[in-house]
Amino acid sequence: MSKSPPSELRSVVLGVGACLPDKTLTNADLEKMVDTSDEWIVQRSGIRERHIAGEGETTATLGAKAAERALASAGVDAQSIDLIICATSTPDYTFPASATQIQAALGIRHGVAFDLQAVCSGFVFAVATADKFLRSGSHKRALVIGSETFSRILDWQDRTTCVLFGDGAGAIVLDAQENTDGRGVLASRLRSDGRHREKLFVDGGPSSTGTVGHVRMVGKDVFRHAVGQVSDVMLGCFEDCGISAADLDWFVPHQANKRIIDASAEKLGIAPEKVVQTVQLHGNTSAASIPLALSAAVADGRIKRGDLVMIEAVGGGFTWGAAIVRW
């Protein structure tokens, strides 16, 4: 007798959490450190302040706190997690993966934990990856974390980059479920194009220089790509779901630059009041920026159960991706 086909599993968001370092660095503080001004920073990026990791705060410690808060939000025990993916470009060590350090901090001794590196697109890539694991049936419940300490790889004499980035972590709990009433990760599209390394990169690494290196960026080229080239993944997600931008309840993009966020939303026809922005308070926290923004929007009541949410990001490499989630 033939077996019935398996029921369709979906990856449903159970909870979200965030962790920001205690130290806040304002634009006024930066004026004392480098040749810049609050007006210059706000006009070009929309950023007014950012958080900077202090002594004892690392990508893994921030990620673990965000994960604990996501678990509390979800109302589930850490021992129910069998998959941890940490999106980061600033791991505590070359190895082991920061995800394994988070796993240990949470007291989890089973399952699998690994880092994923797609720079600022990392959280979108991690959500898409976890979704594949959960829908395959191989794993049941995942922590998807974005955690960064970009302050540790900034050249604090380079005013074009040091004013843009901050530190922090965010996390969500994803659960493999049947009969979800339409909730869960509905679509994801990912892209990469390695020809653009020199436009946004770190000028160091274990295999090339034996050093950590610093962030280097050609801002105009990054802006052009972020606005002009990444709409393909967003339109692809709309097509996969059979919807349009008008159907979204919320657009939660990577929080790199207010001008990029505004231009991207306008290009796709997404109403400004549907766009979640936290860049003014956090700066560009790379892979942490989307889960930090999600956490803020859930905490203040904007994102509610059943809402249709699109996340989207572009990162060095270039990498870019989008996903649509029914909350």
C-alpha cells in the first residue's frame, strides 16, 4: 500500500528578541573623534546614534542574549531548539563558529549550530536556509540569529565608514508546523555576484593578510546597486506568493541608510507608512539590522500575528535577498 504524501510544513515565527550594547555613540560624540558633523551624517544616512560593544561584549554574548529573549517571547524552552544559525561577519573567533558559542551559552548540547556569512544579507540568507531545513523535516525548531560587532573592524580615522556602523544582535524562533492558517515563511529569493568585491569589503583575513582588517567601501557604487539591482529578488518573492507590494503590511529592509531604504520602497511602490526604520537609532548593524527592526516593530505593536511582512537586504560581495513571511 502506498504511503500518503507528507503534509506541507511551514516555518512559523514563534518569537523575536534583540540585544543592544549598553554604550551609545552619538553623532555629537563622533564630531570629537573624526572630521564630521551631525548634519553631514544625518543628511547622507539618517543615522543619529549607534551602539558600540564594550569590554566583555562580543558577537556571541550579544547573540546569546538576543536568543534568550526570542525564546522568552516564543514561550519555548531552549532544549526544544535543534538548529541554530548565526548570521555574522564578525565572529568571536576564526573558529569555532559563534553559533556554537551561543549554543553552549544556552545550555543546548544537541542539534546543529553553524555560522552563515553573507554580510548585511546574512539574516535573510539564514532565514531562507533555516526554512529549507525545517520544511525538509530534518529539524523541528530553529534559532535564527543576526549578531555583529562591526565596531571591531572599523577604521576610526575613516569618516566615510566609521560613522555608519554599529553593534547589536537580533533573533527569531522558527517552528516547523502543519496547518498554519497561512502563517510562516512563504517565499525567499537569494542572489550573489562576486565581481563587486572592491566596492564593499574588509581589507584583511586569515588566508590573505593574517590580520582582521578594516571595512572599505565605495559608497556611491553600493548605493547604486542597493537601489537599482536588488528589486529582482523582491519582485520574485511577490511572484512566488501571487501578491503585489500593495498587499504587504510591513516592509522591513536592511537598515543601512535612510536614503537607500526610502528609494527602494519608492521604486517598488511600497507606501512610506509601511516601512519599518530603525537606522536612526542603530546605524548599520549588518546582519543584525533586520531582526533588530523586527523586534522593535513587534514590541511597539506594529507587526502583529497574521501580518504580511517582507524582509530584504543587500551586502558586500555583492549578496542580496528577500523573503516574505506571514507573521
